[in-house]
Amino acid sequence: MHIVVIPLDERPVNTQIPALVASIGGASISLPPAAALPCFRTPADLDQLAGWVGQQARAHEEACLVVCTDTLVFGGIIPARINNDPLNQALGRLDLLRGFKSQHPRLRIIATSLVMRTSDTYSNQEEPTYWSEFGREFQALGADLHRSLELDIRDELVGPPAPSPVPAEVREDYEGRRLRNHMVNLAALDLVHEGVISALAVTADDTAYYSAGSAEQYWIGHWRRALPSLQDVLMYPGADEVGATMTARALVAGTHQPSVSVHCADEEGMLRIPSYENVPLSTSVEAQIRACDALPSTEQDADIHFVVHAPGTVDDDWWGSTPRPEPEAAALTARLVRDLLAAGKRVALADVRYTNGADPVLVKDLLADGTFWSLSAYGGWNTAGNTIGTVLATAVAEHVGTERGELDERARDIALWTRLLDDYLYQTRIRTDYYHSTGGRTAVIEDEETLTRIEAEVAATMREFIQAQPQAPGITLVSAALPWRRPFEVRVALR
């Protein structure tokens, strides 16, 4: 099997993880050359990207194309939020998929499309420049507009929204971009209706329960219910994990759908709505299972036993704060993991207790006796949706690779190590120390000498940590870098 991936952007979570998932499952994968990919706020070279896809389709007539439409159409996740490309131009780029399918009928196209977020911050790093002044006002406006949908539509269409401090010209710019992006999402639905796209996931990036994004999901949901051909379109919280989940979906083709049994030591935790999301955790988990083309199961002999370390009653976040330890919750999840492993089950662990980082108490517990290295997959990064999708994709790939006799154990070990070094060591320790030692500095690091020094310090800490893990599979750190020159994310290269 060969899989061609157009990732959401150039960060390792969108390139490295899908590559590992494909390798674990025994498939080969093509990713665009670096020169064609976006770079932070700079969009991808869309002409070069389209030409590259055409070359791949000719070289691999029966390949599966996994395409993040935000990159194909706008040049990446951030360019989709900030550029002013007109709608007709955007739809013309999306129409490339129709051309690829017409020229290569055996090409299978799996797509993902994002409902644009409305960040509840004043940070404009990943948003239009005016976000530093009106970011939270935009989030409040979107929530008000969404609430108005619940009123009777016959009541004069509810009337105008409450007065907003956002100037009309700024609203016109931003809301016009939302309208354009929403119409691209609707056009993607039409490509499913036509049979051009065989599977589509519409995911919501950092979306609150009441928000502009949730309102747009409401409208998309209408067409999912109305058209029989759209009933299998998926819609759930997530973004940066979609390349991995859709790669796993591509792997499942030609083999039986793996069954996934979900376990949680805190049953009430599955009913909570995680930070930055708009549905209960149980809903998100089931949607992500189906996104990987797997089947939810309650059977003891399920192919994959998916353990969720659920959020607590307090929304704790490693980015900008230090969550309080909860040893009892960690101990219950660790016991659940060990019991399943002792029964001979394939166990994957989604550590979503906290946002933007792992539960260090749980990870230390599992590392103490080497239990961690018996997991088929682990994750504990960013949002719950990011973690859930990554862990499920990796576990599904391991199952498929084992079933086909093509499992790449080295790729699986690298995936485990990468998440351990990133989600646990970097996000909960290294990054937290940096944040506090700099007085909460989150800005892009412009000075080259400072960036080099920080990356060297991160690499040294990771190498020291690796050497202290005597029960772990052997691994060598090649490098550690900050791909967007900021402390939020890290690129870990392992051998």
C-alpha cells in the first residue's frame, strides 16, 4: 500500500506522526517536499503542491490520497485564518480533487476539512493581526450568534446581535473569511455526494460549546442528515491529529475493521466536555474510532483496548500553569492498564487528564516497572481530540501491521519514545520551566543565538532522560528543535 499525504502544515505532529503510522502498518508514504509546504504564517506553494500531487497520482495509480483541504486550498491551517483569497479561487483549488479522480479513477481520496476556530485569547501569533485587540470579543460575538440559532427562526430572524465592541470593518473582514471557509466545507460535502471523496472528516479546531464554529457544525450537520450519501461524513473536535487518523483509515482498507473497546477508570470523566471542545469525551472517542475506520466494541476480545485517562472536574492546562497532582486518579488508570496487559490485551493509552501535556504521576508510575513499554500506543499532548486521534491511529496501525505480518516494531518504538519525550518530558517539564523562568514568555524567538542555545539545552535534557530509562528499547536522539521558533511545540528526531 502507498499513501500520499497533504498535511495540515509542516509541523512534526502533521508530518512525522502520519509517517510513523504508515510505517507501523507496513505501508509506504509520500509527503510533499519541504519547499512546497507552509512555514508558520507563510502559505504553501500551492502550484508546486498541486503539481506534486499529480506526479504522485501518476506514479501510484492505486494509491490513497489523504488530503487536508486547508492546505490544498489555502496553504495551511494558519493561512486559512489570515489570507484574503477570494472564494472562487479557493473553490477552484478544491476542484483539483475532481480532476485527480477523473484522471486516476483508482485513486482513493480521503479528505479532512476544518471548521475554523475562534481563539478565546488576545494572541495573534496564529490569527489576524487585529486579534491582539479583539480576539476575545470575537469569541463572545460568535457565542451570541450561536445562541440566537436556538430561537424561533420565524421571530424576525431573531434580529441583529447584541452590540459588539468590534468595529464593523474588522467584523466584515473576519466574518467574511469565516463565510468563505464555511462554503469550502460545504463544497467538500458536495465532493462526497459526487463520489470524488470516499471519506471525509470535518473537524472543529479549538471550539467551545457556544461558538461560531459550533454554529457552522450545526449547518453542516443538517446536510449530513439530509443526504444519504453524507451519512458517513464524520464531524468531531480535532485538527492536528487528522493526518494520522486518516492515514490509519487508509491502512485499514483491504483488511477487517479492527474493534476497539474503550475503558476508563473514571466513568463520569467520559461525560465531561474537555477544554477547547464542544462535545462530551465519550462522543469524541467514538467519532475518532470511526474516523480510523475501526468499530466501537464492548467485547472482551476486541482487537484494541483503548484506555482513557479522563479529565478531572477542574480544567487544568500545562500551557501557562502547573496542574495540581492527582495521585489517586493516576493510580486507578495505571491499575487498569496493568490489568488489561496482564490479560494479554493490546492496550493503547490516551492521557487526556490535562490539556497541553501528560499526567506526570501516571507516566512515572508506568515507567517505574517498564509497563509503559508494553503499550501499543501512548499520547498526552495538546487537546483531548489531538491525543485521542493520535493514539487510536497508532494502535490501529499496529494492529493492521500485525495482521498483515508487516508490523514495523522500530517505528512503533520511535512513536512511543516521541510521545514520551514530547508530551511528558517537554510539555510538562522543559516547557513549563522555560515558561516560568522567563516570566511567561511565549513569543517567537527571533535571535538565532538564543534559539540555538535553547534547542541545545532541550536536546541535552532529553539525552539525559533517555539514558536514565534502563528498561526502555534502545534509542538515540538525533536532534530537538523548535519548528516555529517558539516554546509551544518541539520537533524530536530519533534513531
